[in-house]
Amino acid sequence: MDFSNIWCWLIPLLTGIISAIIGYYWGKGSSTTIDNSADLKLLQDKNTKLQADLDACLSAKAAAPVVAAIPFNATAAEAAMGKKIKQDDLKVVEGIGPKIEQMFHDGGIKTWKALSDTAVARCQEILDGGGERYKVHDPASWPMQAKMCYEGKWAELAKWQDEHDHGKL
């Protein structure tokens, strides 16, 4: 009988059995279940409240009256500004030229109304996207000027542009 051959099988077998027993007891000791039902209930309640708030906002938005667009009066614009004005021509705004107008169009701002609703910070982002050469421009008054265009306040716009140097506040 060759003992070296038996030990080659017996040692790994005993090691596996002992490891299985240790693993079983080690795993059995840490099998505590964590109860998250209270946290889950809180999150479900919060979700229900947020859904109700969202539904209320959506119904209020749907019930809001639709404001008709202010009609563009080319004759009044030409009389006040002293030149022909095309509707939604962003170049009417002091400080906006053809290249900046194209940058705004590329940024999704194509009308006086859209520009009037745009934050100055967003206008600056669009300018910054054009590179260093556009850093000299100050868009602080552009939404205000665009609002005057949109609302048809041409005499007011012409007066404001005459009083301000290159559209700067």
C-alpha cells in the first residue's frame, strides 16, 4: 500500500470538508435581514406627494390662458427706426450683427420673443461659444431690447438706443 498516494487525495478532501463547514457557519452567522420597509414607505409617500404636485402644475399650465402673439407692425417700426425692419430680425438689437445673429439662431434663439425670454447668462454662453473675438460684446441689454421689439415699442427702443452707447447699460 502506497501512503503517499492516499495522502494526495485525503488532504485536499479534508481541507475542502473543513472549509465547507467553516464557510457554512460563517455565512449562517451573518444572515441577518435588514428591514427597509420604513424607508421604503417614506420614499413612496414622498413620490406620491411629488406626483400630486406635478399633476397640479400640469393642470394649472393647461388651464392657463393662451396669450396671442403681438402682431408685427412694419410701418410703425420703419417710422420709429428710420429703416425697414423685418420681423424677428435680431440685428435690430443694438450690439447684434450678422455673425452673432447666426450664433443665436444656431443656439435655438430665432425670434425677438425667444431672445426676450433668454437669460443674459445664456446669451453670454452663446457668445463664449464663438471664441475670443466675441468677448468684447455685452449682452446685458439684449433681452430687454428684444422685448421692446416683440412688444412693438419702436419709439421707446429708438430712444433707448440713441441714449446708450452700442447697447451697453
